[in-house]
Amino acid sequence: MKVKRTISLLSAAVAMCCGTALAAPGQPWMNTQLGAAERASLAVKEMTLDEKLKLVFGYFGSDMEAKKYKRPEHAHKQSAGFVYGVPRLGIPNLWEADAGIGVASQAGPDARPATALPSGLNTTATWDLQTAYAGGAMIGAEARGYGFNVMLAGGVNLMREPRNGRNFEYGGEDPLLAGKMVGAQIKGIQSQRVVSTLKHFALNDQETGRTTLNVKIDDQAARMSDLLALQIAKEDGNPGAVMCSYNRVNGVYACESSYLLTEVLKKDWGFKGWVMSDWGGTHSTIPAANAGLDQQSGMPFDLSDYFGPPLKEAVLNGWVPQSRLDDMARRVLHAMFEHGVVDHPVKSEPDKIDFAAHAAVSLKDSQEGMVLLKNSGAVLPLATSVKRVAVIGGYADKGVLAGGGSSLVYPAGGNAVPGMEPKIWPGPVMVYPSSPLKAIQKRLPSAQVSFSDGTDKAAAAKLASESDVVLVFATQWTGEAFDVPNLSLPNKQDELIAAVAAANAKTVVVLETGGPVTMPWLPQVPAVLAAWYPGTSGGEAIASVLFGEVNPSGHLPATFPLSESQLPRPKLDGYPEVLDKRFEVNYHEGAAVGYKWFDLKGLKPLFPFGHGLSYTEFGFSGLSASVKDGVLQASFTVKNAGKRAGKEVAQVYVAPLQAKWEAPKRLAGFQKVDLQPGAQTRASVAVDPRLLAMYHSASKTWRVAKGDYKLILAADAAGEKALSTVVHLEAATYDVNGKPVRQPR
Ligand code: BGC
């Protein structure tokens, strides 16, 4: 026993030898055999007041001329954040980078070239946990290669507002799908021994007035919608950190809301890591610290260094208890120990990164998440025998669009279309140098493939009329800190598409958008492919799907409305933004978000949640439901009845026949299956009891009402290929985390 102990201590020392920290004798927190909680407590005991204070104070990692601010010397250039560690105790610094789709850089001349995944919405549209995990692992590996150990990733703000400029970073409108997919990505990131955040906590669902608005929602509705997505992502991903958001919730800033931070996150959900503020999201010292904020981030974004000297003073005079500061530091350390940040320190110099392998991860994600929205007359896939192809618009000759803001990844090769407005924050507008036109030309060596940039509508229509098939690329740039005014494609692209489609009936529209857009020209075009923001391998991914080398298998993670009038808020609250104007956004729809709202109101969208076509045909059969050990299971058969291999997303919805929910039905489970032509498989999904229950705020329980429930197996929320069966459920109660509560006999 004794021998074993010595060896483990030795291996802990060896593990530390190559990084910034060297384990000295008498540092029991460096014993890797101990759990993170014990190690964190042991380390905190050794720390001086000033050392603890260091851990809870974060700096912006880039210079900021406007504020005459210089990043700390040890911060990586053009990075998002930096926190001093405690070298004396072997605790490394924290180097933070944004990471929603890859290792991002702040704007400037020293941006690091990195691999960009397609947008978060694209990854969610894959409905494939493995793809999300692989993308996360790619980001984690690249982060480590660049010397970052905290990734500001894990965005899972629910799409209540399709005009939200940041939807592209998130996981769509359904709490189960978004929570699972973002959870898998967080897990992937942390598999590389770096910490990932989960963000933005919570209810930061629009950018307009994000720092001044006050969201009104009741506890029950929040727990069954936005908070449920965060809760599931937290459970599946086990993030080391959570980033609280800019907005106020029921009158209180999220970063000083004891309801959100202490009650929901830490007490109810048992979160053991640390809460960092969004950059500029801290508004006080004593209220914020006592409410549960553990670390101020991104000085100098806030008005004051609240968690600097003012926090020291507050602790010394007892306004913030010493035990609270200990808890703050312990939480940071807990995450660092748990996720390998201490035992596997990052190197200070950039390491080797396998960019070719990472490009393949991004390519696969894009291919898997692209959604074929329409394909009448089987105009797709394109035949390689086609003679004259017109490619129009969308900078398709140069590359593919990316979303703007802090998540922006700078690609190798630079911006393919530099100089577009806005050039500065939240710009630059970035086009990744992966040209769809070139990828198409490569596949058609002897055809005539012509390009028109679409600025001259008449010239584009003329080219279309002289071609056998037309591919129109339409773009919508969205980004952080602003929302789009409406869901129309900007810059008169609707008119361009209509003109081109009028000139040639074989017009395929490829969309590169941040989220849902309206399509007044839809009846005129036979095919539409939603390619989202497809990432640094995007051009190749689009061509591979257009030509059928890859069979599309993405399904919508959000409803595409017919018009803004169908939304819970036809007019975006606070738009256009008036600086510093405080206002309220009333989430009167409660938990009825997305398709749930459309169902509730009997509205028919343009394309329903879950929709996505394939080049093959799938059939469902043999749906059965059973309750095993109190868990509802749905089993079914999926068959590929067509002639090509392909993947189908089987979606299980539940609709109560007697109980009253916020909406007629909910997504209760899903499974993506990969099938050769003619093959079939039996699949089953287990339903999380929270998706069968209503949340009861007073008792903090999820309650399933006794009664009959319709289980629907379908290929989208509108009931495509739907089969159904009815199952009877007994009344049951689950705790706040969905675990069964034993009823007293
Ligand atoms: C964003 C966060 C981001 C942070 C650091 C903020 O503007 O809201 O998502 O992580 O900046 O760049």
C-alpha cells in the first residue's frame, strides 16, 4: 500500500515536470490519486488572501486602446482572457480563448490561424452526438496546441428569437436537442484536458439591448425551456466553468442573481466548478460575490475592478465572508484539477497541430449538418454529365461566410473577401477561403462553369437562361452584439433569386445564413440547401452534397417561420437599439418555444423543426412503447427503402392526451441511423422523465401526471412519416434533476 502511494506521488511529480509547475514535497494537492474536491480544498488551505484573490480576477487578453489597457504580459496575444495562477503552489495561469466553433482570436494583426467548424446550428442539425463530440475534441486539441486551457465554448441559449444575431453559435430551439448536442461538444473539448464553459447563463436570447434588457419569465417556464437546455448540457458535458450572461432576469443581473447562480446552478444542479462573468457582465462586488459569481472576467470591460481591491476590502471588513472567497477559489481549482489543467499543463509555446486531420473533422460536421430543405423533380444531386452550370452570388468564387463577434475563428489563408463592412467589431465580415465554385469546377472538368457575383440582376438572369442548371448562393451575415431586423435575406437577394429562377427553372438555392430566413421565391425553385455557416472546409462540403457524394442528412434544429408575424414577438423588443435604454422582454410564451409555439397556435411554418430531406427514401415501422423500471422506451424500425446509402433522424415526440402541457407535444428522444440501400435496423430511445412532466416550482420536482400519452415517431415536428401509439403512464415524481423520488408508502 505504502509503495503504491509513493509511486503515485512520484508520477504526479513527473506529470508536473514539463509544465510551468513543479511538484515540491509537501504539496498534497498535487497527488493525482486524490479527488478534485479534496485537492482543491488542500490547495486553498495553503493560499494567502492575495493568492485567492488572483484566481477570481480575470483580464482581457488583448490590448484595448480606447481604455489605454495593455494585456498582462503572460496573456496570449489577441486572446479573450487571462487569469494569474499560483506558481508557488503549482497552479498554472488560465489562458482563455473563445471557442464556439474553433479557437477564436480577437481582431488584430496577430490572429492565430485555426480550424473553424461550421456554426453551432449546423452541428446541432447533424443530430449526431459523435459529430458534436469530435468537433469539441478538435477544438480542445487546437486550443492545447496554442497554449489555451480554458475554452469559452458551450453556447446553448435557446432560439426563442430567430432574429438573434448569435443563433449561429447555439443549439437551436429545443432543450433536449440543444442540451445533448452542446453537452457532447463540451465533453469533446474537455477530453483534451482543457476546461470548457457552458454559456450564457441564462436567458440571453437576443442581442439587441443585451446588457440593458430585463427578461420576464416565471421559474416553471424557465426550468422547462432555457434552463432545461443548460441543465442537460451541464449534465452531459460536465463543464468546468459556467459563464453568466449580460442581461437581467426578473429584475436582477444574471451575474448577480442568487436565484440563477446559487439556487439553480450550484444548489439544485450541484455544479462544482466556477462561474465567470461575461466580459463586462459584472456590476458589483458584494452583491455579485454573495450571489454566487466566482470570477470577474475581462477587465477592463466592466466599469470597475469589482473583484480586485474592492473584493479584498469587502472580505477584510466581512461584507463578503472569508468562506465565500474560499469557495470561489476552491471552485476554480476544482475545475482545474478535475479536468487535467494542473496535471497536464499547456505549453507556453505553440505546439504541433494536425490541421489536415482537423479540416476533415470540420468537413464531416458540415456535410452531416447541411439540410436539404426542398428537392422537387430530383434536381439534386447534380449529374457530373451536366454541360453548362451557372454559379451566382454569395462570394461563391471566393469562399464561404462565417458569423461575426467573439467566436470568430481566423483561418489559414486569411479572409477571402477582405474589406467588407463592418471592418471592426463585431466584424470583420469573414469569408473563409474554401470556394464552392472551385469545388464545383473540380468535379466538372469538361463542363462550362460560369460565375456571376449577382450584383447585376439582369446579367445574372441572362447567365441563368444560358445554363442547364443554376446554383444561387445567398448569404446572411449575422453576429454578436446585433440582431437582424427581419428574416429576409439582405441586399435584395430575394429579388436576385426570383429573377434567376424566372430565367431558369432548374435553379438550386444554397443558403449560408445564421439561422432561419424567409423565402418568398420558394415555389419558383425546385431545390434549396441550407448550408448554415459551413466552416473552413465549407466549399468542399457544399459541393460534395450537391453532387451526391455525400447524402444530406441534416435536420432543422429550429423552425423556419413563414413570416415574422408568426413569432411570439412579431416585432423584436428594443429594436432598433437605443444605447443604454433599459427595457423589458416578456417571455409570455413561457416554455412554448419554437415548434411548441407553432403547435400551440396552430401555425404552419415554412419548414418545420426536424425537417430534412435525403437522396434516398426512409420508412418507419413497428413502433412500440414500453415502461421499463419506470423509464419510457420507444422502439421502432427504420428502413432505407431507396437506392443510396443514407442517414435518417428518427424523432420521437410525446403528446399528452389528458395532461396539460405548455404545448401539444415535445421532442422526447431522437436517434440518427446510418443505412445501406434496402437495409433496416431496430432502434430504441429512452425518454428523460423531465420531458414527460411539468416542473413544480414550490416542491422543486418534476411531476408526471397519470394518463395516456401519444408517442409519435416522425421525421419532423409536423408529423412527416408519422406513426403513433398510446402509452399509459402512472403518476410519478422526480427530483429537480429528473431522478426518481421515492414516494412514502
Ligand atoms: C461574449 C462571450 C465571450 C466573451 C469573451 C463576450 O462579448 O458574449 O460569449 O466569451 O465576450 O470574448
